[in-house]
Amino acid sequence: QVQLVESGGGLVQAGGSLRLSCAASGSIFSISTMGWYRQAPGKQRELVARITSSGFSNYADSVKGRFTISRDNGKNTVYLQMNSLKPEDTAVYYCNANRGNGRVFDYWGQGTQVTVSS
């Protein structure tokens, strides 16, 4: 059974920074595309950033230049460094591990709340 455990969320003022971490159990981390998604109240879950097993990354337009995704395969952990935070970044952030665009496997963490005050 694969478990993804997020940490690092919290309350921060606009312009501040947070770093989210997602630790994965099991042996699938190194072959997974790891992603961070977020869901704000009343909105659909959306992709924030993802990084492939080869290290290629892509970002939502709304976070480009402010957020950075990285992974440490030795620690089975993916990170999301969030800088210049805005109130509209407020959401529950979820970690995802998948392979084959979810056709092989698709796992989710429980989510961590990020609140940005103005």
C-alpha cells in the first residue's frame, strides 16, 4: 500500500513563502510522476506543478516564476517551494503519484491547507 503524507502547509501573509513536502512510502517513488494539485472552496481541483521521474517539470501559468517543484529520490520526497504567495493561492494542496497518466497507478495524499492572508 502506497501512502503519501504532505506537510508544510499553514497560514502566511501575502508575499511570504512556504515549502510543502510529500513523503511517499513504498517502492514506486522513483518511477512516478509526482504532482501537486490544489482545490479552493467551490472550485475544481487543479494542477499546480508536476515533475516526471526524469526530472522534467511543468507548472500552471498562475504559479510560473513563483513556485518550484523538486524531488529527492533518495528520500522518496517531492517538494513545492512557494514564494511570493498571493491570497488566491489559498487552497488545500494535494500530492499525487502516478504513472502512465494514472493508467498504471494513481495515488493521492490527504491534503494540507495553505492560507494566504492579504
